Amino acid sequence: MITRLGLFFTIILVLGGCDVVKPRAQGADNELVVVTSFEDRDAIQTVLTTIFNDTLYTPQPEPYYRTVWADPENFNDVKNHVNVIVAAFGENPRNLGVKLVKNLLSPAQYKSTMDGENQLIFAKDVFARNQNYLIMNSLTIDKLLEHAEDQGPWLKKQYDDLFFKRQSVHLFDKSSRQKKLEKELEEKYAWTMNIPWGFTVIANSAEQQFFWMGRDIPYRWLAVQWEEGLSYTDSASVD
């Protein structure tokens, strides 16, 4: 198994010596802002798919994390987003992604991505608070894929942890709950639930015995369909 010592060592280097108060990270919590050259996008997408391999069914399948592509020359415009990934491979001096990675890394760090075992450099809160920041760089795309397969589960957990941390701020805060909708559903269907901000009712039909609500960013939905039949007051009454 490839060692992660380089990965953690780089985190310490990147984060050292910066006490300036940073802005809160921008953008949707499930967006991956990926900065890479246009010609490398397809190859980099294979690496991203290896790491971020979850699928939501809404009802059609779609990725849990949504990729937003950005050109290297626009890096300063997106560097404060929640999940920033800068990706490149190869040594083409005309490739803007390669040039950006060289500018962002120290000579020793860059050398470790090309000649060593440090192809995935991860850090937190580099440009903004509550931010994930990842640089992916290697001599070949195959080397990037190799490390993505090995370190992917650990990296994915960092993104999931931050997602739930940021979402929990709003999820069931009493001031942001939709109490009017909660009361309507309790009166109509005898359902009791806490409904966070951002959810909109898409379908609500007692005749069709179907209820559906969802939200846009990040996309979430809840659908309920029922039929007349036996009812139970609690789980203990079910044989």
C-alpha cells in the first residue's frame, strides 16, 4: 500500500504560519470546483470518479458530488469555494494546468509529485474557512489513478465530514425549520417530522396517495407513497 506520510507532511507545510482571518468558504457544499486545463478534463474526470464514487437516485442516478470545471487562468475567482481541486499531469510547458500547479507548489513539493509518492496533496482552510483544498499532480494519469484508488477512501471521508459539518449548521436549527409545512403534514396525514429550510413540495395528493418534496442545492428529495391496509401504532405491535 502506498504510504500516506507524504500526504500528511504536506498538509503541515501548507498550513504553517498563517493566522489571518479568512472568509467563510463559498458555494454549494456538494460542488467540486475542479481547476484544470480543458484538454485534461476527461482524464481528470476518471480520477475524480475513482475518489467520489457515490451515486444518488433522484430517481435517475446522479453523482453525490457535482463537478464544476474552471480554467486555470480563473483560479483566483474560485479559490475561496468550499471544495477546490487543482489538477494536472505531464510536463507540457504550454499546459496552463501544469503551469498553475508549479506556481502553487514549492519546488520540493512539485518534485515530490513528479518523482516521489506525493501525487495527492490535501489541506484544509487554505484560502477560506471550512474548505477542502486538493492538488492532484503527476507525471502520468496512470500514477494519479493509482494513488486515487489507494487514498480515495480517506480523501472521500474528509469531503463527507465537511459536507455534514456545514449542513448541520442549518439542518434542524429551530429558526430555519418550516414549521408551517410541518403542521400541515401533521394535520393532513398525521405525520410528524422536522423539515429544514430549502425544501419545496413538488407533489402532494391524498387521492393519488403520493407526497414528494425536494431541494435544489445540494439536491435532496423525500417521496412517500402509500396504500390502504393494516396500520400499526408502533413497531412493537407488528408481528
